[in-house]
Amino acid sequence: MSDSPRLPGLDGATPLEELRAFAEACTACALYEHATQTVFGEGPPDASLMLMGEQPGDQEDRQGHPFVGPAGGVLDRALDQAAIDRGSVYLTNAVKHFKWEPRGKVRLHKKPNVSEMAACRQWWEAELEAVRPKVLGCLGATAAQAVFGADFRVTKQRGQWFELPSGVAAIATIHPSAVLRAEDELRDEFFDGLVRDLALMATRLD
């Protein structure tokens, strides 16, 4: 677990609603200044599977819920094909505020930096401690590096199982947004790979 400073009341298996209330007031990095709101994790408090992405996108920032934008639509389809009920999954992100830059009227995603990821580490660690899932699935490089370290490469290590100090089985795959960014001729291949990785996660849930 991280040595990052923890806010009062976050030690132990703090209830998720209390964690959410703390996170809504978080100013540990500057991202809160330009985000609409904190987008905390959602799902059953005793979920067997936790999926963690990078950060909220434009729609997540506006609506206040994780994975409700285009990438969330891809994830919904992939979960369905992997025979996983989205309602049984706890969904969260490594960073809780939307980092973006303006391009005309559009807010374009911008990758969180190391200090921003470190500032948010306390939140996903506390979520993991509170939910205690059997499996943590990291969606994309940012989430995987937040959990496994900066040297982790999804392209080389996706699909490999790791055990966290807490005993949770952890694994990485691509982020659903990678499917959207893929060239047309590769999109089905990317999507099918995501489905296979999610199905692999499901084998550890029984």
C-alpha cells in the first residue's frame, strides 16, 4: 500500500459513502479547480470484481458517474459478451477528477501526471480496502501503472495475474477507449481482446 498521507477517517474499512464525502472535498492536487465535480466509484459495496480506469471523461465529469460516456458504452458491450452483469461490478478510476484541455468548444482528455496520480492514490486504495473484491481489473496503462508501478506495460503484461499485498488478485487489460481509438480494421480485434480479458477475470470470481 501507499505511504501517501491519508485524511482523517480513512484508516480501516471506511464505508464507501463516507469515503465519497471526503473525496468530494479533495483539493490534494489542482485538478479539482477545472473539473465539474469529483467522480467517485460506484457499485455494490461487496462487489467481487472491481474495475479501475484512468480518470473520468467529459460525460462522466458532467454527469458525476463513472463509465457513462462512449468508453462506458464499449465497456457495457464487453461486459455483456463476457457474461458479467455491470450491476455486480464496482467501477472506479485511478484519478477522480477530469483532466482536460480546451479545443474550441470541446474538452479534450489529457493524461494525468505522476503527482496527480499520487494525490488520488489514497482514494482507490481506500475503495479497495472497503470493497475487498476478489479481483481488481486495471483498464489501461494509467490504472495499471498506478497499481503495479511505472514500469508496467499493458502491451507486454496484460492478462498476467498478480497478487496485491491485501490478497486481491489483480490483472490488467486495455482501456475501452483503446477500442474507440483503434483503426477500423483493428477495432474488432481490440474489442474481442477486451472481452477475453474480462472473461478471464470472471474465472476468478466463483
